[in-house]
Amino acid sequence: MSDLHSGGCQCAALRYQFQASLRDIAHCHCSVCRRCSGGIVTTWLTVPLASFRWLLGTPAEYASSASCTRYFCPGCGAQLALFSTLSPTTLDVTVATLDQPELAPADRHIWVQSRLPWLHLDEQLPEEWQEQIP
């Protein structure tokens, strides 16, 4: 069963909504996410692209790699979503921008080869090593 979920940025200029189960949730440790978010880890939720829509505002876009475009608020700078041409039918949404992030616990770690050596977070979760993004 799918659920309706919504979220937005800190300044409320951007709002989004999607209808999908809260699954496929990962703590990303890549250096690109760290630099784009300013955080030590970014937690992403993957949803079907067709289920996602912007309700309010128009996000700014940043091509953080040849295959990835990040969507963020031009006002407050919050990073809300990421589209990758490597997975063209899905969209990644930052769990922290959900209205109810407590409903979306991570189920794994990704890009663990880039993890900061002093970070200990959800160590019981499975870990995935990825190849470099072209």
C-alpha cells in the first residue's frame, strides 16, 4: 500500500508531495553529498519519479556530476531532491525535508568507502561500496 507524503524547505518557499511507500532509504557517505549539503551524511529516500510533484515554488538545479542533478531552494539553500540519469525512473528525496522524517529510518549505508573514519551511525545496517560516478 502506498502512502501520501509531503515535505519542503526551511523557508517554506518549496513544497513537494509523493505517493509511495517509505522504503529504499540510505545514509549516503559520498563526498559530493557532504559538500552539497554541508552535513557529514545525507539520508535519501528513493521514490518513483512519476509519483513526485512540486506543490509550491520552483527549485534551483545544480548538476553535481555528469549523471546527477540536485534540486534545492534558491532562498534557504535546503537540498530537497536528486535525479540521476543512471536511474531515470526514480527520484531521491532528502529524508530530512519530509514533514515526518521520523517515519523514514534508513535501511543501509551507501558510498561507505568515503565515510568519515570517526563517524559511527547505525552500525548494524548493511553497507554498500559503489564505483566512482562517471
